[in-house]
Amino acid sequence: MIKKVLKIIGIVILCIGVIALLFIKFWPSLGGNVNKEDEKNYKARNSLYKKGIFHGNPEIQLMTGQKSEYKNEETVPKGEIPVHQLKKIEKAKNDELKWIWFGHSSSLLQIEGKNVLMDPVFSDYASPVPFIGPKRFSKLPIDIENMPMIDVLALSHDHYDHLDYQTIKQIDKKIKVYCVPLG
């Protein structure tokens, strides 16, 4: 009896492992692999790409580790953050600067008549899985279909709270140019 139970547990663990590996390999939100051509391109364009990874720039000093006197222990709001809902976003005039914050890292900068969207995460969760992970603290101030045409979409890096696969798929037809980090 015990052998049968252990065999079943072993099969279940093996199945979970296979499913996890397949998820990691094929789930589109997790990105792809770097091929040899990409590696050659990265090496040619950036001296900080060595042995298959990008290394930090030694000329840039990181934070010192000193704690801020303004530290707030509360990291999650007690309720949903109220947001002013927009029907549409009027284009700023050429001599006008306008900034609209969508939450965390996501914002729209209108400068010199151009729309620059930065790190858009419009999903309910910052995660490769659409129902797990940190949840938005507020509603979006505008529906995605009412977003204006975007001249430049700037992505700072590929963390889920800055690059949302589902958002990119939804707004791709509104984007003229993507500006992304190498690799």
C-alpha cells in the first residue's frame, strides 16, 4: 500500500515538474532565448556584454545603502487608490509638456507634440500569469482603446512591473516606434 502511494506521489511530482518546464519554455510572457547571432550583435554593440550576460557599468555608482529618514512601513494601500477617469487624452500643443501617470512605472509623456509611453503595464497583475502576482492598486485612468497613437514606446527593462506582454499585444497597433534596451 505504501509503495503504491509513494509511486502515485512520485508520478504527481514528475508531472508537476514536466508542466513547470513546459510553462517556462513555451509561455510567451517569459521571452525567448538568445541565439548566436544575437550574442555577436550584443558584443559588437556593447562592451558590457561578456560571457552571455550584460554586466553593470563600473562607472555608475549604486546607492550607498543608507536608509531614508522618510521610510514608510506601509507598502500596500488600505484600499483602492481613487483615479480620475479620462474619456480621451487631448494632444499637448508643441510648446506644452504634459505627463500622465498610470501607476508604478507606467506613464505617458507628451513633449514637443509627441506621445512617449513609458513602461506600460495595464494588466491587473504584474506577472507573466494573468491572475497571480502583485495586483494593481487602482483602475487605469483610461481604457486602452481610448489611448492616443504613441510616437515612441520606451521600455526601461524586462521586469514584469515595467514590461507587460499582454499590454504590448493590446497596444501594438497604436505604437509607431519601440525604444528598448539592447538584449
